Amino acid sequence: MRLSNIYDLSSKILLFKFAKPEDKKQLVVDSGYRCHLTEFARTTAAAPSPFVVRLRKLLKTRRCTAVSQVGTDRILEFQFSDGSYRLYLEFFAVSLSNVGLPAAALTRDRAETSSSRTGSSRSWR
């Protein structure tokens, strides 16, 4: 399925809309806590956050080619464009990396550290 758009539902909740011609799915991600598919219509923010703008720029219209759990950790990996981009839902943060695995976009509930900045190398595997 292709990622048709990404929305802010609140400061910590994101909505990912996936679509293919005959089917549509909505994934709600409560940053750091849970994610689930839904059919419920939700009100989105009037303007996207900088994090959502970055995700849209890099992922909008890309095909989701794989979804997997990283080991036994609380991390889900969504691969887009055959692994060119990987979206990690760490059930304590959300981050995006490209094929070289540096962080392209991050959302954090705590203060930024040098290891959590965009562009830092990080190994999830």
C-alpha cells in the first residue's frame, strides 16, 4: 500500500493514511505508547507540525513494502520503497531513517541529546 498522507491528531498522536485503489487503511500512532488500525474519522490539526512536514516530504506516496518487529524490542519497522526509507515506531519515540540509517526525522518527549539529533547514526539491528 502507498502512504497517501500523514496528519497530526495532537502533539503526540499521528495518523498515517495508506491506500491502494480498492482499499484504504488508517494507522493511528500514539507516540511511545501504541499503534492500531482504525476506520474512525478523526479531526486533524489545522497545520502540520515540522515533524509531520518532514515525514510528508520524505514518505508521501511511497509504497510500504515491509512491516516487522525489530528482534523482541518494542520497535516496529516500516520499510518504504524496498528499504530506501525505514520508519521506526519505538514505543518510546518515532524516528525516520534513510537507507544509510542516519536519523532523518525524530520526535522525542525528552530533551534532545547528541545521539538523538537528526543525522546521527543509530543502529536498530
